[in-house]
Amino acid sequence: MHRYELAVLKAVESRSATIEEIAEKAGISMDAVLWAVEGLKKEGLVEVTKVESEKAEISSEGARYTSEGLPEERLLGRIVSSKVKVGSLNDEERIGLQWAKKKGYLTIESGVLKITAKGKDAGKMKDPDREALESLKENGGEIAELGKGSEQQISNLKARKLISVKKKEIVAEVSITGKGLKKLKETGEDESIRSLDKGMITKGTWKGRKFSEYDVEVDVDREEVAVRHPLRNLMNEIRAAYLGLGFSEVSGPIIEPAFRVFDALFMPQDHPARDVQDTFYLKHPSSIPIADKEYMERVKKEHTSAWKQEWSEAEAERAVLRTHATSVSGRYVNEVAKGLKNGKDYQFPLKLFSIGRVFRNENIDYKHLTDYYNIDGIIIGKRLMLSHLFSTMIDFFGAMGIEVKFKPAYFPFVEPGVEMYGYSEVANEWIEIGGSGILRSQVTGIDRKSVNVLAWGIGMERILLMKKGNIESITELYGNSIGWLRKARL
């Protein structure tokens, strides 16, 4: 008999015990106890009582709600401070309205949300669903630790897909049998070899001795290994695809003057995309001077000539969090334009790409975030046409395993402009994944008859919506659930 098995029998000789109690009494690990118990059970030396345990896995959305509050809690807070109409609600607030009505917190009168007496009381304390969610987060998902009376909260959280529940049988108690007691009296500790070391091999002391058998089916705790985040894996895949197509990677700053993000891309200063509703403007610094005055004067001339309006340098110097990574490509295009003007000889085509964080004041849903990764690319060369752009994008998305299609579109900085769509099986629809086209001469400063520029921008996270068996919402990528990350196979 192995020493672990002997230790377990001795630990339960006088009374039954849990795995934890046996491990403490015998002075061995819980894994060793489980291994020994399985062997003893097969020989009929112990009896094992098992119970069913339920464990909750919190989704990324659920993890976010533990810190931000449930949508219905936040909606109640908004109604307290202002009059709220149903038509003004965003997607997440509509979810909150659904649950607030179900819980009796709100009613709707003439399209306006009204708080009930129950809702007023609820607004003074934490919602029970959120309390349960926070408790699960703190205790590692053990549902039993919530105690009786939490059934409704668990049901609600499951219905909202804020948790998923897994059932598992665990050993509750181990007791010795009559056969086990008899075996304990007549046996001693096993002298078989469980592991070889250098001394045994060099001295030959292993010869003539018995080796312990291993049970590969024994139930032991799972060992978790480190994994890369799915977004990091996707970045590596994207880089490999671009490098395979002959591109070089470039980068640039996240904070830019509006000049780089908007003006240099031929976007008029009264364009709606420049409003605070779409753009994050900074207070510190509130402005960034434009060092390249020659470049600025050229852009100013193009704007006043084409858009027939006054051009403000102060507006162009406003500091913003970039809304796209084309500001990076624009820098390189301007450098090439200056080089051509000075007679520099380039080996065309020049192929560049960048992967960087961008920021937009968007309503969050399954395909929108306020900050995400943008993949930008350009090809600078002679006699380039849309067919070259289509071919490049088909090759790139093909390397991602994604079918792509194109649709005419308008963007101020390209002519012609094209939107790119990929099919998402999760959403069961074609989703826009980027914009593209041939940059206007007003942007490049280069006569398109000699050299032109193909350009495109792609929302990186949306690529995962196109891949089979992946995420249902890009918000999942930014949760803090370690359990989700360990299971993710994106």
C-alpha cells in the first residue's frame, strides 16, 4: 500500500472526514488525498460521499456591471435628476428599462419614464442582483456561499447572460469500510518507488524494487497555464498578414492637433464628425502648435478654395484624442510629397500599415466602443487604381479567413470612396469593417496623374466578429474575467 493511501486510512480510521480535514491530519496535499481516495475506493477500502456543487462564471458584461452598476440602477439615477423620454434611451438604457419595469421600479406615462414607490426605495440601496453578482466575484463564483434566498437573483443573472453556471460533483466526505479497517491492521507502508532521482540511478538502488502505478483518471485540480490575450493574438496575425504582403509597420502619437486628424485629411472645420459629440477634446493640453507652417499653409489654401469658408488656425490646433490612425499615414504621405518636390527618387510602391488605439464618443453596443484598435494602411505608387485596393484587401482578409465585399461610399479625404463589409455569423449580417479609397490630391499634395495613394482603415476588434465560433460582442474583449480569458479560443 502506498504511503498516501495508508495516511488516508489512518486519517479516517476513527471517523469520516472531508478532503480538507484528511489533508491537514495526514500532512499531505489535497491532490495527494484525492489520488489516494480514488485508489482506495476502487479496492473497496473507503466509501465516498459526493455532493453536487454549482459554480458561476461571470461574463465580461457582468464584471463591468459590478463596478459601474446595473443598467437599471444607472437609469434610475438619471431619472432622479432629469426628465427622461423613452425615445432618448441608448441601447444599454433600454436593457435597463426592461429590467426596471420587470422589477416594478418604473412605469411609462405618455412616453416619459416615471419612478414608482418601489423604485424610489430601490434607488436608496444596492440592487439585489448586483449584490449577488459582487458576492460571486468575491468568492470565486461559489453559488452555495450566497446562502438561501438567492435563487431569484441567480435566475435573473443567468437569464441576462451575466453568469453561466456549471455543475460539478465534489467529494464531500470519506469514510473507512470494514475491509479498510482490516487492511489497515495487516499492512504497512508501501516501499515501492514513486519517483526516480539521480542517486537511485547512479547507485542502482532501484533494482529489484516495485514501482508505483499511476492512475491517469484520478480527479485532480486543473493547472491553468498562461495564455496571450485574444487581441494580442489577432495583432500578431494581422502583422504576419501585412508583412507577408510586403508592408512595413509605422506608428504615431495618440494625442494630436485637430489639424492632423481632420484638416490635413480635407475635412472641413464645420464637419459634424469634429463636434464634441463625436470627438474627445483635451483640456490639458488644450492646443498643440502646428510646427510645419508650409504644410499648414497648403492645407489652409485647399480648405478656403474648396469649402469657401474661413479657416481657423486656433481650431486646427485644438488637442484631440485621435479618432483614426490615418493621421499616422498622413505624416508619411506628406514626407513623400516633400521628397518628390525636392527631386528625391522613390522605389514605388511604398506599402505601410499601422495598428493603434483610437477614440470616438460612441454609444457602446456589440460592434461599437469608445476606444478601440484601428488598422490603417496605405500604398503609394504610380498608376494605382481601385482594382489594386480590392486585390490587396481580398488578400489581407483572406489571410484572416474572412470574405469581404465592397460598396461605394463618401469620405471627405478620398475619391472614389469605398466601404468594406465582412459577414458575421453571430449577427447574421454583413457588418462594416472599414472605409477605403484613393486619397484626394488636396490631401497628398501630389498630382494624381504622376503618383497616387490607396488608403484604408479597419476596426480591428470587428474582425473577431467575423471569425467562426468567437465573440458575440466586442465588449467581451475588455472584461476582467480570468475565467473567460482561460477559455477563449479566438
